Amino acid sequence: MKPLTEKQRLYLRKMAHHRKVIVRLGQHGLTDNVVSEVDLALQHHELVKVRISASERETRRDLIAQIAARTNSNIIQEIGHLGVFYRRAKNTTIVLPHD
């Protein structure tokens, strides 16, 4: 995945602010089904919020990194129990700004 510029990350963070959580990671952790749901959401929406119920900050960060690696997506933001991910779709609807 091509790295995003800071300008592009900021643009995507602003877009994600008003979006709702699409996938919730529950007590069973990061299962293959959860990864499949995130992958499918990225195919349809490109920009996805995921709520992670883990109480430890390091555990949440680890899970966010695993989701990004397994879905080949960029981490846009980690804030509290939320992770925001972006992956360009074949039929993209989000036009990223250029530097």
C-alpha cells in the first residue's frame, strides 16, 4: 500500500469524523470473521471506523496494527477505542488531495 501524505491523512480524518462505526471488535477478539467484515467494509466504503472493546491501550494499538496488516489498509487515526482505516477501492469515491 502506498503511504499517505500528512495532508491526505488530515483530509481523511476530517471525513471520518462524521462517519459511524461500521465494525465492532468484541470479546472474542480479532477473528477471521471480523477481518473479513473490515475487508468487505473497506471494499464498499474505503474509509472505515472500527470500535475495539479492549481495555488496555497497548492491546488496542496491537489490534489496530493487525487489522491494518491483514486488510492491507492504512491506519488513519487511533483515538480511544476507535481505529480509522483507509484502503483505495477499484471504483474509488474518495478523491485524495495532492501535495
